[in-house]
Amino acid sequence: MPEIVTGRDLRHSIERTITDAENFLFIVSPYISLDDDMIKAFKKIPGEVKKCIIYRTKDASTSESGINDDTRTFLNTIPNLELVAVNKLHAKIFMNEDYTVISTMNLTKSSNHNYEIGTDIENAEDYLMFEDTLNYIIHDILLGGDSNMDEERLENIIPKQSFVLKIRNTDVSINGKKISEKAFNEILNRCNVRFGYCIRCGNTMKSFSPLRPLCPTCFKKWNQYKNPNFEEKHCHKCATEIKTTINNPLCVPCEESFIQECEVVWQKLNLD
């Protein structure tokens, strides 16, 4: 759930969004003048990360560009970074693949002394809000007719489509949109995993399904109380002894590999 952040916490959220970027980084800030801490934050970003900074160009209301000369000189040394000038820009958004911050704060030294407020969003937990914000950046700000953006530059900026799989008991969603059990089973049938283990007793099951990770005998016992957060004893994919639940039936390595496999299948299904 999005959280309200203010003051130093807001600045820390923005700084984290910059330093933790591993795939892409969008910064939308009309005015930008970096202090030493923010310069250090930018230097921590891996060179291969796609970076786009959107600022306000000079217009009738301002005689200067939104980026001061020293900051522009520094940013020009950062690899894979696009600077995009936009007329009438007033929005402030900071986004990487994991976090989004929507705020009143410009990325300037003076903002540290202002009363500022923002919303801190975890993209996986609030995917639709993240998606709406990303679409606003791309379609309204970059392609809205007030920027110096062109199609060739846009190809270098748009991040790879995300894949966020969430399973909660019998509910499955991909990228924030609920899918039917039938559709999820179609993905499962194309994965390489053919059998699983009961997360309570550890016995081998005929099929692998994170939606039904208990054998019939253990399910009858679980069904008496129906607590999806009751701690079980095994990973549904590898049978390793570890704390699991109906809502989280896989150990971390198995969950990561399973999601990667589902993403490959999902992309193929989308192309069919």
C-alpha cells in the first residue's frame, strides 16, 4: 500500500530510488541542481542502467533552463543517460523498476529546506498505480507534444516490460491484473516442473501447483481452520525443510526460478 513520506524520509526515498536502480531510472523534476549526496547516488548506478531525466525547459515564465550548468556538466559524464526538456513541466516523479515516488520535491539543494510531501510506492505491490504512472510519463509527458523527444530516442528510454507474478491462496495476478485459474494452469502446463511436494508432510504429489500445495490428507486438516498464513514445513517445489504457507509455498530460490520460467512462458503466450 502506498505510504505518505515527508521531509528527510522523502529525500531518502528519492535517493534510494536512484541508488537501487538496476534496470531503468526515470526522474521527472522541473528544476535540478545536485548536491554532493545526490552526485554520490548517481555515481552508484551501474552504467548499463537506462536513465532518463526530464526537466523543464526555459519558456515565457522562466528565463533559465531547469538544470544548472554544473549539474548538466556532471550528468553528461553518466553513461546511458538521456536529458529531455519539456515545456510547462510541473510534475515530480522518481521511478525505478522496484519503487516509485510521486512528490512535491524538486531534485534541488533548496528543496532540502522546504516543507515537502510525497507518496512512496512499491511497484510489485501496487502494480497498476506504477503502470499508470509509467504510462503518464511516456504518453503524456514525453509524447505530449511539449518535449524534444523523438521515436529513436524513445526506444532507448522505454524500459523492458515488467513481469510481476503474485499468488495469494487461489488468487493469481500478473502485472496487477487477476487471471483465471485456467489461464494460470496453461502457464503451469508449459513449465518444466511436473510434480511437487506437500508443504506440510513433504510427500511427493502428482502435480506441481502453488495454488494447491497440500496433499489431499493435509488439505483436509488445513481446511478445518482455513488459515492461509499457517506455517508449514516444506517447499512445494524442492521439498527443502523451510517455513512456508499456503500463500508462500516456495523457498526463495525456487520462487525466483519459477517466476523466471513463468515469465518466459507468458511472453510466448502473448506472442501466440
